[in-house]
Amino acid sequence: MEFSLLLIQLLNGLQLGILLFLLSAGLTLTFGIMDFVNLAHGALYMLGAFFCASLTLYTGSFILAILLALPLTALAGYLLEKLVVQHLYDRNHLDHVLATFGLILCIDTIVHIIWGPQGIAIPLPAWLSGQVELFDGVVLPSYRLLIIGVGLLAAAGLYVLVNHTRLGMLIRAGASNRKMVGALGVDITALFSGVFALGAALAGLAGMLIAPITEASIGMGSDIIITTFVVIIIGGIGSMKGAFLAALLVGLIDTFGRSFLDDFFKLLMSTEAAETAAPAVSAMLIYILMAIILAFRPQGLFPPLSR
Amino acid sequence: MKKILSIATLTALISSPLFAADEVKIGFVTTLTTGAASMGKDQENAVNLALEHIGNTMGGKPVKLIMADDGFKPEVGKQATDKLVKQDDVDFVAGYLWSHVLLASRKSVLDSGKFLISANAGPSAVAGKLCHKNFFSASWQNDQTPMAMGETLNKQGVKSIYVMAPNYAAGKDMVAGVERTFNGEIVGKDLTKWGKDAQLDFSAELAKAKASGAEGLFVFYPGKAGGAFIKQYEQAGLRDTLPLYTVFTIDALSLPKLQEGGMKGVLGSQMTQFWSPDLDNETNTRFVADFRAKHGSYPSFYAAQAYDSIMLIKSAVDAVDGNLDDMDGMRAAMKTADFPSVRGKFSYGNNHMPIQNFYTRTVVEDKDGNWTTTIDETVLENHQDIYAANCSM
């Protein structure tokens, strides 16, 4: 029994990590390549969820809704970049924070006006709302497995894109030395817009995948953006590989902390003290991890080369 | 020139306190923005319905309602309260969904000598040491509802439960409440992260709860976390193995969304509450029917409490015939709780917290196919909170 619980929690951690990766991939690219701090990245995650929710209710198919909502979210990201973000690249980080914080408020209010204050639940098709028994005693909701599958596919797609295409080469080059790429005659403006839209689509995908578990709701982006920053800092800003491994690490540590820390603490202290301490410490675990990494390896675990 | 002068005099007259005293000013603080805005919206709808029912008059005077947003934050709630008290000079401040907002704001109202009516929050401090002659609750004290749930579990012969709640003041109150009355064993407990980056994915906790072998699962997840929890409970397929018992988690706001999402697992799950849409009394029948006619959905308990707040205030103003300077008269009137309440007849304790019944409710489908809750039985009769003894009034 203990072993099967361990295995279940491993998969739960993997699923959380994959969602975090989809979010942090876009963030690490914009931060790493354009040197742009985008607090509003979470707003795109929220937009993705709302697009998908509306489209699911409209078309009646969750999968079709995702396929339609993906380009929509990318378009929203593209417009955001063209209209607002583009004019901010030359400013300093504090201005980025201020402007994108303003964007969060604007987008939250727009969503409030369009969809109302209450969130939207996304109904899952019957084949996704059941459970799957992987091994004896290891039962997992089938939808969680789908998240893992889709996330891994997206990660593989990104891997190919970043490492084996010309666009990926430019992205990697941009992350290493942005000025040099510009000096070599690459259309930096178009590259930035493309990367921003790609990041938006990935964040939107994460929102679409999480919405049937929680719901599409206002402020859902702000809830997760801090964790996403933790991931890219641990992984090394601008590094796709770093974002992937750090996201899995954070997902697993968070899940295992929530699962087993109280039992572990009970070995060391009284039950009562353990019950108070465990939730507090497990909520802090990923921040403790980030602090340790910042202390010993401030550039993150896998920083892009030659920065 | 003459015209301008007369307009100026008119404006001066309208804004003079002479005219202002001819109305009853009520400030209502709730959450109108953020993800919790739907709770505040429901309260606002109920307040407006109550004013409609009483013809917008109390003690022969027209009522002026000022809604204020607390943004789900104690400091914003306090600012809004300060504005109501100092700038708008209201006669009553009502509302407050959240315990921490109420605790931050109470002093502003009470120090200025005005009445404070809670339409939801019931933190233990306000019922005990911090009780005040000008504070009245139109809801309940936090611990009462989970205590009723503990009794329900005992009655149904549940031997062991697994407990989950968010890790903040009210979450701990709820866990303490159920622990106080439940006689069986609590085999596991999870307090999950709450606040700015609240945890909404409960996969790890649900896996633990399932592995614990408990006979039931007790949870407290207010607002949007409640809907998220129910969905994951359903997706994890725990309906048949781990029956769900909740407080303040499933309400008239989350049920339509759960129904839309096809979360059938919630049907049949049980909760405790001081009120239910099907509670059989004249006031409640009218309230629920008119609310549904107007807004198309069942009112939530937040709405029920907001409705009662207005009726409680009306009973006070009526008793003194609109003489708003007669604080003692209004206080004495409110203390008798002599007004048509949606929960039926109840009384106030020394700490101005209701002494009232608590019911076990089950989620069912009504005859029109909407999901709602119905009362099974009274589990605590005329129940008084345990903090009343700490109140020196």
C-alpha cells in the first residue's frame, strides 16, 4: 500500500510539474530573450482557460475547444506584444513590473466584464472523467494522465523546435546574446513577437488543462505566477531545459512535501507540533529550495551558455 | 444671476445635514471584485431584494444604501469602512464575508458609536473577548456549523474521518469545531496553503485520504476552492468509497456550476447549515421565490444572511419610529431578534450571536432539475456558541 501511494504521488508530482513547465517555458523565453519581466504571463494562462471554457460550452467538445483556443490565446499574446509590451523593452525592470501589473488589472477587469464575476466550470467528456488502474492499487484519474501526456508532447515539440530548427537556433542565440543576434541582421522585432505569442499559447494551454480540475476564474493567473517565477529562477533564466527540469523538481518536491512531511515530522516531534509545522513547512519548501539555489548557484541549475 | 443663486441655495439645502437626517443610511461592505465577487454579488442582490420587500422604507424614512468593496483584503475593507463611517456618516455598517476583514474593520465602526451587523463572518474573538454592545450577527459563530457536522457524523455512526481545510484562521476553527463534537477517530488531517497563491490542486491530499481507509471525508473549502475540490473528488472516483461531508463548501453559487460540469458525485453529499432554501417558513418561502424569479438561481446562504441583516436593521429603526439618535432603543429592539428571519424564530445570546438551530442538508435535484439542498433533520437545537462565556456583557 505504501509503495502504491508513493507511486501515485510521484505521478501527481509529475503532473503538477508538467503544468508548471508549460507556464514557465513562455516566461523563461520572454525573460531570457527579451529581458522582459512579464507579470501578466498569468493573465494569458487565465485567458486560455476562459477561451477554452466558452468554446467547450459552445462547441460541446473539450478537445475541439482546446484546438481552437490555442491560436486564439496566441493571437491575444501577439496583440498584447504589439500594442503594449513592445514599447517597454527599452525601459528598466521596475517599469516592466509596473506596466505588466497594470495589464493584470486591465485583463482581470475585461474578463470580469465579459464573463462575469463567477468562474466557469469545464465539463469533461465521459472518457476523461473516469479513473485508470495502472498497476495493482495504483488508480489515477484518467484526466490527470492526459495532462501528463499532453504536457510531455508539448515538451517534446518544444525540444525539437528549440534544438533542431532555425527558429529555435535564433531563440537560443537570443537567449545567449540578444545584441549579437540583432547585429547579425536577424529581424529581432518579429522574433520577439513570435516568441511572445508562443509563450502565450503555452501558458494558455496550461490554463486550458487546469480549468477542468479547478475552473476558469478571475485571478487564477496571479495564484500561480509566483511559483512560475520560482521555477525559472531555479532552472536558470532563459533556459528551456532548465525550466523543464526545475518544473518537475518543484512539482515533485511540493507534492511529496504535502504528502509525507507530516508523517516524517511525527517521527521527530509530538503529533500536535507536527500537525502545525508540516503544512507551514510544506508550503515553504519550494521557496527554501530557491533560496538554497540562489545562495550556491545564483545563475540557476541550467543557465543558457555564455551569458 | 438670480437663477444661479437659487440653484446654489437649492444645492446647499440638499447637501445640508437637515435633509440627510431624513433618511436611514446603511453601508454594506462585501467582496465585489476578485474571484470571490460572486459571493458579494449574491449578497448585493439579496440586500436589494430586502429593500424592495420593505418598500425602501424603515421607520417611515427612505433608506439610502451604499455598497462598498473590500477586495478580499483586510486593509481595503478597513479603508472602505472608514469612508462609510467618516465621509458618508452612515447609521449602520453591515456585511463582511471574511473573518479577517471584519476583525480589521470592527474598531472603526464601533469606536464611532455606530451599529455593526455581520452578514457572514463570525470569528471567535468577536463572540468572546471582543464582544460589543453595538455588534450584532445575522449569521453564526464560525465553530457552530462544524460542531453540528460532528454531531451528524456521530448520529450516522461514522467511526473515522479524514479532515481537509485551508491553513488559515477560519480553516483551523472549522477543524477544531468538528474535532470538538466528533466521537470517532480522525485518521488524517491536511491543512493546505491559502491566501494569495492558494492551493487548488488537491491530488496528493485526495490520494492520502483514500489510502487512509477513513469512512468519511470532512472538508471546508469556501468560495472557488470548493468547486475545485468537488471536481477533483469526483474525478478521483471517491464517491462510492469515501462519502463527503462538508461545511461552507457547497452552496447555491457552486451547485449550478457543478451541475453544468456534470459533477454528479456531489449529489447526496451532506453538509450542515443554519438555513436552507427549503426551510419552511413564510419569510423564507417568499425570499427564495422572489430571489429565484429575479435572478434565476437559488439564493446562497450568504444572500440569506444579507437579507436578514436588512430586516434586523429595519426592526430596530421601526421600533424607534425612525429616531436614529435613540441608540438604546434600537439596540434593545435588535436584542429581541423580533423580525421576520429567513431562518425562522431565533434569539440572541449575551454576546449578540444568534442562538439557533442547525440542520443536516443533502444535495438533491429539485423537481425542475436544478441542484439544490434540502433539510434532513435538525441536528443542533437552539445552539449557542461556546465563546459566549468569555463575553463580559
